Amino acid sequence: MPKKAGSGESTAGLLAYLFGPGNHEEHTDPHLVAAWTPDLPCPARTPDRMTLSGLALLLDAPVDALRGPKPAEHVWHVSVRNEPDDRTLIDAEWATVAAEMVAAAGIAPHGDTQACRWVAVRHADDHIHLVATLARQDGRHPRIRGDIPRMHTAARAFETAWNLTPMSPLDQTARRAPVTGEREKAARRGLTESARESLQRTVREAAALAADDADFLTRLRDAGVRVREHHDENGALDGYAVALPGDRADHGSRPVWFSGRTLAYDLSLPRIRERFHPAIAPADLALAHTRIREAATLLARAGRAEGAGDVAALGDLLVVAAATPRPRSATRSARRRPRSSRPPGPPAPAPSTAPPAPTSRPPPALWNTHREQPVAAGHPRS
């Protein structure tokens, strides 16, 4: 699964980190697995032929040669990883992945000898880092808009061909796996899962049971999760973040916060709010009911009484379902209003069995009984 890191302005600094020991000595055997040119010497394995500073100068050469304006942040950096439970890919397989990814991103299309310069660095079993400089060797700028979605499409092909765990979130529902540092942090603390995985489960359970924004946030706090709300300029809630107690960064000086979108694509606030409202508007339900009853009338007039009764019953079920309130847990309901103080609701109307009067209008289009509802778009960042 490709994940874009922040762009930067120091090629040498990024290479020093990727070929170094890491923040917690997590980098093991860092080395090149692929590059824009075959047989490029590896600074880690052949330091007598190539140094890190020399590699940085080669990567930066097209940027330095630009005659026009240079990119403020010319370093393109993406990590590509697979599920830890998958088999360990060999260097040759990661090299194939790297070449396909930079081609899909627009960094180095196949057969383009004047494309951007890039390298693929491996310092762990489950992922590689792609580093490129954003200037083509012919002096033009690369076209990389939409690079991550195209790379996810390429990743899905590898997942299918090599029988790997699907992790590409193109459907906006796939979970986001913990990164290597998060898993290692959980292991140091003696935990069976990372903070991200614990929060994913807790937030998903709260979202499944909640009836509105307030109920959702209350359930998170009741579960022992730290919650931070984000409000717009009018004071309306437009986002949230959660943190696991005890999970801190920067030498314990601050909690590690995860926004809903960071946890999973379907845990952003707009996507969670979709659970609070019916997928079909009441006006559309009424229209669907009318069309279904008309269809039942047509079937009855054609002598198909049994089918007409089944269709009419479907229309009545739509009305009953629309009038039935969403169930809430007894604990949440008791907090809002004592049961004894609630006025009794009106009795549900008895389903009608008599068909309406025949109509002279033409047969309805039964395949057009629902209008498509807009879906809240999620943030595309990976």
C-alpha cells in the first residue's frame, strides 16, 4: 500500500535518515533495490564506489540544471508496504514494485529515458521507500497530480497477482494498517496491538451504536478514550481526534492523536454521520410506496393476485420502516429522559389491504423508484 510522506527540500537529509539506524534502531540492512539507472552502486554496500552525498548530488542534478523556477520542495517521498503477515518479498520483487509505482505516479513512465531520477531504499522486510527529485532530465517538470490513487491501482494488481493481503483503500473503506514504528512501540510496551488498532476497534464500536454526534463522542469517552473536538468558525462540530491514554510522543510531552480519517477511511466524521440518517429521504419513501402500490394494482388487473399482494405488502413495509424510530440503548435513553415521563407515541396505522382505485395513467417505471442520494466525500489523502 503506497503512503505519501511529506515533500522536502533536502535530498541528502532524507537519504541520511533512510540509510541510517532510524529513530529506534529499527532500520536493518539499508540498501538500494532499484534506481532510475541500472547497476547504480549502493552507498551502504559499496561505499568505495558511491557515497550518500554523491548519490544526493546525482539525484539533485536535474533540479540544479533547471533554467526556470525550481520547486520549493523538490524531494518526492513515498513508502510502499505490505501486510506484516504476508510473505517476505525478495529484493527483485520489490524492485519490480518500485519500477511500476514510479511509472504509475508519473515520476518515471516506462520507456521514458528523460524522466525524473529516483531510487528505492529497503531497510525493513515489509516496505521500501521511493525517493525522487521533481525535475525531469530534459528540463521539464513532471506531471504527478493524482499520483497516489494511480499507485494504489498498481498496488492492487500486485496484491491480486502475488496473493497478498489487500490494503489499497481505493474503495474508501479499507483500514489503515499500523506503520513499523507503531508496531515496535506496542511491542516495547508489552501490548498485543498498536494504539491505532485499539482505537480503530473502539471508534468503530461507538459509531455502530451511536445515534448522533453527541452520543458518538460520549460513547468514546465512556470507553476510556481521550477525545478532542474540532469546531468550525460557527461553532459547529466538523471533526474529531482520539488518543489512547498512555500513548505519548516527544519524550512523553504530548499525546499521540489520530483523526478519524487517519484511523480509517470510513471513520471520518462525515462518513460516521451517514449512519445517523436514513439512506432514503422520507419524500422518496413516499414516492416509492406510491409506485409500488400502482404496480400492485396493475398486477391485480392482469389477474396475478398473489404477486399483487406481495408487492403491496412490500409498500406497506416501507411505510412502517420509515415510521419506526432508530433503537437506542437503554443507558443512553435513560440519560436523556426518564421512561415514565415520556408521552406514549401514536399507534402505528394498520396496513391497508384494499388496493387503490384503478388509474388510467401508463404503467410506472419500476426501476426508477428511488432517487440517488449524495454521499459525503472523504478526504483523499493517504
